[in-house]
Amino acid sequence: MMKWIVCHTGSSRWKPALCVILVELFNTGTILLGKVALDGGMFVFSLLCYRSILAAIFIMPFALFFESGKWRELDMKTLGWLFINAFIGYSLPMALYYYGLRDTPASYAVIFSSLTPLFTFILSIILGMEKLRVKSKDGSAKVIGALVCFGGALLISLYKGKELHLWSPIIRVTPKDSNGAAGKHHLRGTLILFGAFSSYALWYPIQVKVLKVYPWKHWSSVLTCVLGGVQTFAIGIIMSRHKLAWQIGWNIQLLTIVYSAALGTAAKYWLNLYAVEKRGPVFPAMFSTLSTIFIIVLGTLLLGESLTVGSLMGSALVIGGLYIYLYGKANEQHAKTASVTGRCLDEGLHDQDAKGGGQRDSAVWCWCDD
């Protein structure tokens, strides 16, 4: 694959880190508000439908400004892939996630979101997109990290231990679920969450295909959100045509929809994009476990979710295993990038010397084979 490589100096170091920290804070707010809204009786598919359509409205101005006229390049093949992209990357995993969140504490559900890079890693091995390379140091780190994370998730699922009630909740919500109190079906919620993030992991290979057939990211995001809204509306209207299921008042439900659309989708997309452009795709993933810590702290403080010895031990294993995996992945990516960049720089500087030298820029662009 051909791509541009740029090496530069003097770029700000703290801005990408601040961006991904904000992303995890926004993600924390989305999960906690979603938990409160669902426990208060909100219909899952109305939340997903309204959130998706509103997110498309938020992103639309950027698509019109930065990618003006690119919507004309749409064809039936592209729409087909965008439809699959919306279903696998939004409608299915988010529906499963919210139903799993209804059956489990927020601090438990967020553990599975931290496991998404590992689900993707396993799926990439199955699809032949990733090689184990167990004999190498970086490959061994990825495998060990995956196994430690799996052990941590298993520990959280099977062992609770002593409950730790550290303080009284600030927000008290009486569950209105027709199936009984929320959080009583722990095993069912675990299986649903596993399905949600397995589906979400499948979304990354699909994204690769979508970018090949339609490389305009803003319009792709807008259309994915619109199609996701249509899909969740169609499924939701089959499940419930009751007016109250789709009615939204001036309450926590409306706040959840607006917050998750504006900050949990639109702002999150832009901040992640900036961080990836400045530091690469591995950098944001390394901060994904922050939301786990934020949820555990804020979930117990705001919602009164009890901490258990098992959840703390399992969380520590998941976080540790994830960082072992990301360490191996980052080193592998760094070695690959350094090799390509070094070759490009040698060629670029050689060309400058051949042209007579002179003052060299702080950035060198070149066209290289990956």
C-alpha cells in the first residue's frame, strides 16, 4: 500500500492526550446517563434512533464544509456497505450493549468496552489479517495480554467476593423494567455484552472496506448515523408501537439523547480523529481503560453501585492485560513505522543533497511503499 509519511518536530505533546482523556470522560457520561435512563424505563430503540439521527445533524455541517459535493459519488454498492457498516457498527452492538447494561452495573458493562481491542485482535487472527508471531517479544506480549484480559473478565463474571459500600448514592433511580428490577439477570447481561462487543470488533474490518469504496469520512459518518437511525426505528417499531415508548419529555431521557449525540458521538469522533492524526491509531486505544476507572468511581459515587473484591481484582487484571497487549502492539507498530519512515527520510534527504542542499525543513514528506 502506498502512503504519505511525514516526520516533524515541535508539535504539541499534550493536546492529543487531552483529547483522548476528554473522549473517555464523554464515554463515561454516555454510559452513566444511559444506565439512569434505562433504569427509569426508557425504550432502548427510541434512545438509539433519536441519538443516531441527532448525531447525523451535528456532523452534517462539517461534511458540507469539508467534503462539499462528495455525496454525489454515492452509488448502490457504497450504500450497501454503509448499510452493513451501520448495522454491525451501531444498531446491533449498541442495542445489545444497552440491553446488557440494563441487566448489569455500569462499572461491569464498561469492562467489555475495554476488551474491544482484544476482540478485534482475535478476529483479525481468524480472518488472517493479523499474525501471532509468538516467538517475537512483541507478539508474545500481545498473546499474554489477551490471556490476562480474558482471565480478568472471567474473574469478574464468576467471582464477586465481599461488597464494599463506600458512600451513599447521589442519584437514586427506581427501576421500571417490565421484566423486574434491573441488574437481576447478571449471566444474561454478561452474554449480551459479550455479543455486543464481538459485533463491534467485527466493525473494524468492515470499516476498511467502507473506506476503500467511499473514502469521505464525514459523509460516511453522516450516512452511517442516518442508516443506523432508520434501522433502529424499524426494529423498534416492530417491538413496540406504544406511543409512550417513543415519547420523550423534558427529563433525563432527553438529556441522555442530546448528550450522547453531541458529545458521545459527534465530539468523540472529532477528538479521536485529531489524536489519530497526531499520534496514530494505537494512541487513543491506550487510554480506553480510563473510562473503566471513571465508571467505577462515578458509578459508586452517583448511582450507588457496590464495589466487590472480585470486580476490583478482575478490573486490575483487565487493565494490566490490556496495557501488556497495547505495549506489544505499539512496539510492533513503532518498529514498522520507523523502518518505513527511515527509508523515506534517507530517500528524501538524498534528493535534497542532490539538489544542492541548503536549509532543511523541519518536516519531510515522501511517497513510500508500506
